[in-house]
Amino acid sequence: MALIDLALQGSVAAETDPIFERVERIIPRVEWPLHAPYVAAINRLKRERKAVILAHNYQVPEIFYTVADIVGDSLALAMKAAETDADVIVLCGVHFMAETAKLVNPSKTVLVPDLRAGCSLAESITAADVRLLRSAYPDTPIVTYVNTSAEVKAESDVCVTSGNAVQIVEALQAPRVIFLPDEYLAKYVASQTNVEIIAWKGHCEVHERFSGADVARFREGDPTLTVLAHPECPPDVLAEADFVGSTQGMSEYVGRLSESGGARVLLMTECSMADNVAARYANVDFVRPCNLCPHMKRNTLPKILHSLEAMEYEVTVAPEIAQRARRAVERMLEFSRQPRD
Ligand code: 13P
Ligand code: SF4
């Protein structure tokens, strides 16, 4: 459906002008007429379909701030997906996030705007690989990052996200765990606990492109720089960082920097994250090395509109897989709901 209305007249303008205020610091006024008709149509259709849009922190600002009802990291999206009473969940993120939403709230229709939105970590390991590891280490718990397929989750004891991996590995009280599939996240967890970690060699194609030398170069240009890094980055990047955390953790850290008077920040993570955080904190300045996640970027406003119009593309999980995968995800959510010290 061609919706572009460059004149941006009448009801679309009335409906979307207040929404534009949320993004005016990052989207030029001249570009808004390209987005506004889609924003208005999506928001209308969302109400008709009793749908909710969940958007990951890596979504572009014109999705993140204008049509999303819930935004956050993988953990927050999983928790909110479990709680929603909407009939339809449109997951603007990547495929494993939509599968997780379906696992935790199976009676809902879960849609993705583009079925090709995958993840290099999820593709790095299969259920057969996990079964082989299980047979080699029968008594060792298998901890699996949520960035995996439902089939891989089904072979696992518990799932984790970057926001709770350390806490859950410690809570298992095992001397050794198998941690799949992100090698760098596994190494980061190992650096934070006394638990022996057996890792897989999966990598995030976005974060593995950063290096410690990149951070050192940026710091040379500005020694006051505060460096925040996602734990999917290689160890030499994490060694240079002032803070390591999930996308949500990084966003909250920037909030604290803003409260204490502002800062100049380098975010070692996907590009749109800095745009979304910058829109919120006027007194924080961002250095922006830009590594894009091509999978996250498959979601666009026109595709979201199509998704709601055609009720496509539905994400389902075969019942025999879902039952076992759900157990691993639910176990993670139970850990995460427990109050921390
Ligand atoms: P978060 O859970 O930190 O949002 O990370 C998800 C992800 O895919 C990072 O690349
Ligand atoms: Fe997967 Fe990396 Fe993209 Fe996150 S940023 S979805 S880990 S490829």
C-alpha cells in the first residue's frame, strides 16, 4: 500500500504531530512526512486488531518511538510478552525473539514483519549439536542464550539473556556449566563467576567486528569518553569498557550519566541503540561507530503495516518442541522475577 503523503495534511498531521515531538531530535522534520502516514495507519490498525507492538532496542527510532507499545532488551520483551493480554503480538526484533514470545504466551498470534530477520548466533548451533554435548557431558547443566532457535532451547536446561546470564549461572550452583552459543558472552560470564564454563564458538556478526584497538583510538581522541559495551563484544573490547551490560543495562547507565550532569559516551553495540538513547538524553553526547544488524533492519514501517493488514507472518513452534523449550525459558523468567540483593 502506497501511503506516502508528502503534504501531510488533515487527520494524519493531527494524529502524528504529538508523536513527532518524541523523535524531533533525531528525525529531521523534512523526513517526517515519509513516516507519518504509516505511523497513523499502524496505530489505527493496532487498535482494531487488539495488537501490541514489542520492539527491541535496536529498532530504528521511527519504529521505536512511534508505533512500539513496549520497548526493551530481550529479557524485557520476553517478560512483557508473557504478561500481555493483547490478541496479537507484533515482534519487531528478530525471529528468536518472536519464538520466545510465542513460547511464553502460546494462545496469542505472534507476527513478524519479515520472516528473514534471523541472527548469526541462533544460526551457529543446532539441536543435534546440543544433544552431542549432552552425551559428552551428561551431568553438566546446559545454559543457552535466548539468541537460539526453539529447537536448541528444547535441548537446554535453562535460558539466559545478556541481562541475567551471570545471575542465573551462579544460581545453578554447579561447578561447571555448558554455555551456548556465544563464545564472548560465555567468556564474560566466566570472568564474573568461579563457575567453569564450557563454551561454543558462536559469535554475533555485529559485535565481533569491534576491537579493543577501536576503543583505544576513540579514547585517544577524547580521554573523558565513557565506554559502554555489550557482552557479545570480544574480550579485548570488554577489557577497555567502563560498563558492560545488556542493551537495557546500557540505556539505564546512560540515564544515570545524564542525571549526574551529562557525558560523552561511546556505545559498543548496534547503531540504532545510540539514536534511541540520544533521543531521550539531551545532555549526553554520543560517538557513533556504526555497526548495523542487518536482521534487525529488516523491520520497516511499511512491513509492519503489511503485517497487521494481512496478519502475516505468523510464528509458530511445533508442540513437542514448544513444551520443552518453554520449560527452559520459564525457568529463566522465574529466576529473573526473584528479587535481587
Ligand atoms: P539484549 O538482550 O542485550 O537486548 O541483546 C540482544 C541482542 O541480540 C544483542 O545483539
Ligand atoms: Fe543476532 Fe547480533 Fe543481530 Fe543481536 S545484533 S540479533 S546477536 S546478529
